[in-house]
Amino acid sequence: MSEAFTVSIAVAGTLLGAVVTHLFQRRAVRAADKAARERDLRFQRIDAYSAYAAAVIAAANAQIKRWHYRDRSVAELESAREDSYSRRNGARQALYRVQLLASREDLTRLAEDAFDAARAIHHAGTAAEVDARSAQCRAAVGKFVRAAAEEIK
């Protein structure tokens, strides 16, 4: 009888050990999965935010070129206009990605402000106004980048 009792205790201990080990492993796997998801999201945000800043600056440069080409030939102006549309569309696509990934409303608002600042450049009336609007755009992109850096730390 005592031998059966000993075997029963050994089997119960083994089963209990297996259950406890399973619970701890499941918890460890969940924690590792969560950490991997957070790491992946962080890298996606870094990629999206830096690509967005670059796209807005490229769109702003295209708007500046478009403004300066307004007195050139129709073909040159049309080429500059098409480039500005293409760059603006690229920036808009990057903006959508920022909106999907950002966890804070103020960050998406800053991204939209930078986009709007780039769009406004070609509506300037004078070269000085182009320079001022360009500086406003760079400042808006800088604010966005600083806020994005805070989010991904």
C-alpha cells in the first residue's frame, strides 16, 4: 500500500509540475509575443515617420520649384506642376500611414499641419513669401519629428 501511495504522490507531483511549467511557459510566450509586437510597431513607426518627413520636404521643394517655374515655358511649368502633384501625392500617402500608426492625436495633427504648410508654398505671391512659407514648412516638419521622437522612445 505504501508503495502505491508513493507512486501516486510521484505521479501527482509530476503532473502538477507539468501544469505549472505549462502555465509559466504560456505566460512567457505571451510576454515575448507582446514585446515582439511592440518592437515591430516601434520600427514601423520609425520608418513611417521618417519617410513622411522626407516626403513632405520633397513636396515642399517641388512646390518651390513650381513657383519659380511659373514664368518659364509652358512645358517646363507643366513638368514642374506634374512633379509637385506627384510629390504631394507621395506625401499624402505617407500621411495616411502616419495616421494609421500614430497613437496620439496631436501627432497626426502636427503631420497634417506640415502637409498643409508644404501645399501652401506655391500660392505665395512673392519670392520672400515663398521663403517664409518654406521656413514655416520646415518648422512644421521639425515639430512633427520632435513629437514623433517622443512617441517612439
